[in-house]
Amino acid sequence: MLRTAPWLLAAGFLGCKACAGCFQPDQPVKPDDHHGDSELEDTADTGDTSPPEDTAPPPPCDLPETEPNDGLGDADAITLEHQACGNFSEAGDNDWLVFPAEDADWIRVGVDAASRGSRASVAFTLMARESGELTLQSSDGFVEDPWILFPVLGDPEYYLFLNEADGLSGEDYGWWLLASEDKAPVTWTREEVEDNGTAAQAETVQRGDVVFGKISDSYDYDWFHVQVPASETGITWTFTVEAYSSGSPLAARMSLYGPDVVGADIDDVTYLDSSFHDGTVADRDPQIVWPSRDATDWYLLVKMTREEAERNPGSAFHWYTLSIENDLD
């Protein structure tokens, strides 16, 4: 702001002429009469009037955690497309978050920790509070940082419980998380028809079908029936499950049986082929390639691996697709 000193007034009397007692009143001094008078110069303030520069460090993410957030009722509210972050600063430090489903069809939740140089081994549980569905996501040796991609279940909001899988903590045990809307990672031609829990109830499928299904719990068995035609030259069939590699928590096992499995205990029947010969879960998206020549009926079983069922039981988040293909022209 500019400040200008007022002009000074002269304070002298003019001498009288011949008339006794004659005088003139004081007159204002003209600016031109005092060039160079420092007391009369315009004293403008030339200081910098711009606001002080903000030297505070930028926030580590869009939505830093606010403590306490270690209970469901204290969950930090986050929004889709905005990154949240926090730190397991002390032993037993767990973090709860909640986000709305909004109008999304599929949602991706991904954690960054090890990939950013954090020492934290993050695990998170995703929970749909109203429907009661939940699943556990962790690195468990297969991925560096856990993530999930799932179709929304109709719940208005979803909760996340984050913890350090090894129980460790400290200043360098940070995490970053982003929940965002995504598109379906797979396409399908039909959805699984329940109840298909036994071979006798198997859903009939054919070449070209891609079935979208879910393993809702540890004991959910999905059976599919394939009518195999006769072929003099033979047919090579390919059955493929896609799930884990596209963001589903499902670690699937697939087995192919002949018609003798109908009405029998599967433990008493030898399968034609299985993706699970040696008891490992190295291939979580199984595939079976098997030839045929004579007309027959085959039965495909898709289920969770036993080890996975003990660690992370099935849920509505455990989706998969099963594709049926062969080499017929």
C-alpha cells in the first residue's frame, strides 16, 4: 500500500505596506516550491507484499491415514481414484479404510509397499459389510504386493483391513493403496447355473462356451458336463480356467472325469486328468488338454485347492471363467 505525507503549510506573516494593521492569512505551500525537500518526498513502501512461500513438505499421498483408525468404526473414509497411505509405526498397528462402490461395475484395489522400498509385507482383508462377503489378500510368495479385481456385489461400501503380515513395524513400514473403477478383465458367454454341486447336477457346456462362475465357499464344487462326439481323426480339447492372474483371489483346481463319476464318490473314481497331480498350487489358473475319439460324456470339476481353502475360504469375490475349446474346424 502506498503512503503519501500531507503537504506542509507555511506559517509566516507578510509585511504590511503603508496601511497600518494590513495583513494576509497563511496560504498553502505549492508543491513546486519545495523540490528536493526530503521531508516532502513521496515515501512509497517498496517492500514485497506477496504472501510468504509455503515451505511445508507436500503430503505423501492424496489421503494420508488419520489415527486412530484401528477399528471398523474408526475406518478412514477414502474415495475411488485417490491414493491413500499410512504406516505400521508400532507393533500391533492395524489400519481400517472404507470406500463407496459408487456406480462402478468392477473395482481394483492394489497396495504398493515393497515395490516402493517399504519393508512392510502388507496383507489386507476386503469385506462387503452388508452381504458379509470377505477375502484375504497377501503377497504369500506369488506377488510382491497384494491386489484384487472384483465385480461389485451390490453393497454400497466396502471395508479394508490392512496389517503387516509378519507383525513387524517401524518408520520404514509404509503402505500406499489405490481403489479405482476398472473394466472387466475377462469376457464370457454365459454364467454358471446353480445348483451344479455334483456330477449328476452338472451344467452342460459345449465348444465355444466361456462360463463365468464363483466358488462361494471351501466346499463349493462346480461341475460341468461335456458331450463328446465321435471322431475318426480324433479331437483335442482344451479347458482353461482364468481367475488368479486377472485379479481374482481364487486358486483353482480342475479335474476331468469320465461318465463313471456320476453318482459315485469322487475319491473312489480315477480322473482322466487333473491340474493338481503333485499337491502343489504353482499353477493357480489351471488348464487341461485332452484328446478324444469315441463318443462319450466328460465331467469337469472346478473347485478350490485344499490348501487355499484352509487359508482363504471362498466367497463371492472368488470368481473365474471356464472356457471350452477344441480343434474341430
